[in-house]
Amino acid sequence: MAFVTKLNILLLQMKQNLRELFNFAAPLLLRSRVVKPACVSAFLQDQPTPGWQGTRHIHLSPSHLSGSKAASLHWTSERVVSVLLLGLLPAGYLNPCSVVDYSLAAALTLHGHWGLGQVVTDYVHGDATQKAVKAGLLAVSALTFAGLCYFNYHDVGICRAVAMLWKL
């Protein structure tokens, strides 16, 4: 838990440093006539462009998720699972056991599910289509986890299977 706390503190410091860098660099860049057309200036200052009737501001994430505790928790969980995988891979090599096998099954499935979920979010358009593809992804992820657990229980397990492949 202390590691996660330190990681969060480090990420907050990095975010603050980037904000300070942008606050320092933005006025320097906006002074130049080349970089400062009216629409860019209005976009960066969150003001309407004179004579522009289109969209006022482009948001990179849905407005209902901005500042959301759930989105922040999800982002942190993704990073925790990634760091956990970095520790589980050498642990599986050094000490192959059922605990590591089942942990790898869960972590790999979750990591893949979240990664492919982001691909679906980015590249599949339309609410109905996106919901259908996400339902399919959930089914595939559940089957993957069930298959890995079945393999761990009824066969040699993930760690020993990888070791056997390396011996070939």
C-alpha cells in the first residue's frame, strides 16, 4: 500500500511540474504571430473565436467523466495491475506455484480486457455497436480467465507451461 501511495504522490508531482511548464511556455508560444491564429488562441484560453459559429472547445474525454473519482480510480488500477505484472513475471520464473499461476491468470486477463476496452472506445463508433462489442469483449475476457484457471487446475499451470516452451 505504501508503494501505491508513493506512486500517487510521484504522479501528482509530475502533473504539477507539467502544469508549471505549460504555464511558463504557453505565454512565450502565444506571443509569436506564427503560432497565434485567433482560433488557437481562443481554444487555449477557452474563449469563443470571433466570428466562429462551430464547436467552442474540444474535450478529450467525455464531460461526464471529467474530474470523476471513478475515472481516477480506474486509471490508478490500470497502473497497479501493470506494475503487478512486472513483479509477477519474474516471480513466475523464479518460483512457479499455483498462487503465481492464478495471479497471472487474473492480472493478464484484466490487463488485456482493459487494453482492448480502450481500443473499442477509441475505434468503434455508435452507441449500439460499441455496447455490443464491449459485451463480446466481456464474454471473451471471461472465457479467457476461465480457460486459464482450468489450465492451472487441470494441467501444469501457466508458469510451468512457459518454462516447458522455453526448453524446446
